[in-house]
Amino acid sequence: MRNRIALALVVGLSLGCGSSGTPLDFNGEYTGKSTNGKGTCPGPWTMGLVADGQVILTQSGEDVQIVAQGATSVVFLATFGSVSFSGKIDESHLSAAIVGSVAGNEGACTFTWKGTVEAELAGDTLSGELTSTPNTNGNADCDLLRVTGCSCVTSFSYTRKPR
């Protein structure tokens, strides 16, 4: 499942700090490539795996709504239980998160996934990283099976039609 998260990397957003300047216009439909980086969680993860993704960003001031499209939405529904993310923009920086509702398990360790995104907009290109980490039930198996504190990182570069 984490492989599919990375493959379909979109932009999952978290509530960030207040804006220190005027946010850029992030509105638009973005498409591009994501690449799996380092993964320390148990289970399948293919470093260097590349996939296509698509999202629509809708902005109101410093608030932003992201909606995954196509195959990306299927992956996010299966992983997080949602295709919609919301967050904050500070000038050219986007900081966001989503806390999933779909439970996974390793032994007696039960968890859901949290995705956090840190990204920059330069012209019509949005580039950054999605880091996925588990929220666990605290069972001893979470430590024993290396779920606690693990993460999977995916870098991405998406573009929108020129403005």
C-alpha cells in the first residue's frame, strides 16, 4: 500500500502556520511525476520507483484544498480513506497533512497513515516531498516490528498549464 501512496503522490496538505507574506496563486490542475525515496517502514517499498499523478488545487487566501484525481484518488482512498486534503500556503510554500482513517496492522500493532507535504511553487511547477508516517495504537509490537518512528518519503514535481 505504501508503494501505491508514493506512486500516486499527490499533495496531501496539513494545517501550517499563519502566512508571513502574500501567498502566491496555487490554483490549478497539476500533473507530474513522483519518485519513491527512503522508506524505513516494514513492508514493500521500492526506492526509485516513479509514477504519474494528478491533483486539483483550489485556493482561498492562504487556505488551500487539494483533490486527488484519477488513479491517484483510488490510491488515496485505499490508504487514507479520503481524496481531499486541506492546508495552508505561506508565500510560495505549501505545508499540509492528512490523517488517515484506514487501519493497517503488523502483528498486534494497528495503525493509520498520516501524510505530510512540504512543497514550493516556482512559476507553474510545484515541487516537494510527501512523508508518510504511521499513527499507532502503542502496542509493543509497534516497536518490535519497527513501525513506531518509521517513515516513507516520496519526492514530486508537478506542473500546471502556464498562467
